Amino acid sequence: MLKNLSLFVGLRYTRAKRRNHFISFISLISMLGIALGITVLITVLSVMNGFEKELRERTLGVVAHMTIHDGAIRSADWTEIKASLSKHKEIVGVAPYVSGEGMFYIGSRVNGAMIRGIQPDLEPQVSNIGNNMIEGSLAALQAGHYNIILGKALARVLGAGMGSKVTLMIPQANITAAGIIPRLKRFTVVGIFDTGTHIYDGSLALTHLDDAATLFRIKGEFTGIRLKLEDMFDAPRLSKQIQQALGYSYRVQDWTQQHVNFFKAVQTEKTVMFIILLLIVAVAAFNLVSTLVMMVADKRTDIAILRTLGATPKTIMGIFMVQGSLIGFVGTVLGTVGGVLLAVNVENIVPALERLLHVDFLAADVYYISDVPSDLRGLDVIKISSIALILSILATLYPAWRASRTEPAEALRYD
């Protein structure tokens, strides 16, 4: 009977209507504080996971999972390199490219850009740009025609549309009798893409591989080879294997090396945000200390009677630990349910708030991503809920210990 006494009395105290309504109010506030903290923590982490996932997918939809380059690779080496790469089943796409920088201008409008020469038939194997065309298609890039496809933001800055003529000036010069003349080439806009990532939509232009090679005077060669993997997280391991197979005359880089600072910054920000928000949960959990201290003071007479009836200090301690743990458990459950529901629906809630308030929270010309994504992960939910429950239990230890130290004679002397 004594084994179940702590649980029985603790649950009875929790269900009973308290004479001191202030204690009931503080208990409710403690419970809601834990629930609110958990809800916010789950939602914020899910949104940050969503941003990280969206940034990674959008970035790797434009850039390659892995690149092989050596200044200029001869076209004659293409077949040999491709045959060597075909041995790796993890590679699902291979395409050569030519890369360079230049300055576009139409009239008085000028903007710098990265020019990428591609093979239109192979490009869909290594990037998603073909799926993000809002006008035209990759097939419109034909060798010798000097056609070009611009990012949406770049086209808007230049005031260019389908069929527009844009002049490209590259950082190379022709030496003539009249002096040094910048190299200029006129292109026809045959397509516009929108990846949803402003940094690429505003600074990337695509042309045919042969036209780019001619333009940058590397005809018969290309800058490198772009690879797409079945699982992008295999890139670090696979890049080492390919580097050893091809030899160190080539340089193999994967996306974790090319964007390491960016993704480390995102991960660091997420970790710091987790710690900050966890402190909110900790504060709410330790509000249980004040709640249980007042409960102990309110139940001094009951504690004394139980002690005189044979209850041990351990039993008394268990009673108040049950009370505090139950408050923490209910708060944790409410917060977990609320956090999961909010995280799942945040992609619909934010646009509704933007329409209601007539506010654009994430302007497309300022932020990489203009919507609010969410990626709810079960491991995060379990981790947050477990930590909150553990903190709630720890918060009950001191008040419960104080209750177990109550002397029956002292408690009953003035009652």
C-alpha cells in the first residue's frame, strides 16, 4: 500500500479543488509556460530545418553535387573521364561546362554575371534549371547561334525579354592597330529561368558550350565536368575515391567544400537558436519550483498527518514529485501537440497572415527564399519533449525534498 501511496495521494492532490486559488493559477501558468516554450521551440526548429533543406535543394539544383576541373580540360579527355566515372553507380548525371565572367548591357543598363556554357541535352542530368524555365527552353541554345538564357532577376535588371539583344563584354581584350579594344559579343535572349534563389536568378546566364568556349578562347576544351549524385550526402566519400582514380592532375570538389562556410553558418545559427529557446523551456519548467514550494506550505498539516500515520519521508517526497511531474507532463504533451500542428501548418499560416496584414515578411529581392518552409523532424520532437520532461522532473526535487523534511510536531503545533 505504501508503494502506491505516493502516486495515489499525488494524483488526488492534483485533481482536488485547491483552497488557495493563487496556487492553482501559478500551476496553470507553469503548465502553459512549458507548453508555449515547447511549441515555439518545435516550430522554430522546424522552420530552420525547412530553410536549410530548401537552401540546400535550391542551391544544388543550380550548382553541381561535385565538379572536376583543371583550368581547361581537353574535349579529347571527355570520353576517357566519362568512362572512368561510369564505374560509380552513385553518379546519375555527368555534363561538361565552360565558366566565365562578363558584363551585360542594354543601352544604359549594365549588370555583371556568371556565364556558363552547357550542353542542352546533358544539362538536365546535373541541374534543375530546365524545370524552372518560365519562358523558352534549354533546347533553344544552339551552337553557333549565340543564344543566351538569363535568370529572371538578371533579365529584369537589364530590361530584357524574349528576343532581346544583349551585349556581353568579357575581361579579355583584342589588340589592334587602334589599340586595346574590349571583347564584345551580341547575344539573343531565348529563355528566362526562375530558380527561386535570387543570388542565381540575378547573376547567372546560360549559353551553348561551344559558343562559350569560342567566346573565352578555349575552343576544343571546357572548364570542367559537373556531376549529380543519387544521394548528395555521399559526395565527400565519393569525391575522395574519384580523386584517387583520376589522379591529382585534376581537382575534385564536392558541394560540402564549395559551400562549407554557408552551411556551417546555418548549422551554427540553428544550434544557437535551439539553446536560446531551450532556456525559455527551462525557465517555464523551473517555475514548478515556486509552485511546489507554495503547495508544500499549503499542505503542511496534511503532510504531518500522513507522517503520524506512518508515511516515510520518501513517500512524502514521492507525492510532490508526482504532482510536479504531472504538471510538467501535461505541459509537455500540450506543447508537443501544439508545436507539431503549428509546424505542419506554418506554410499556410504565414501566407494568410501576409494577406491579412498586407505585409511581405520575406521580400524576394532581399532573401534567398521568399516563403517560409517547414521540415518537421521526429527526432527533434522527441529530443525537445524529453528534455522538457527531464527539466520538469528535476524542478520537483528540491520542493519535494523540503516536504519530506517537514516535522509533524512543528507542523501541528499551531494548527
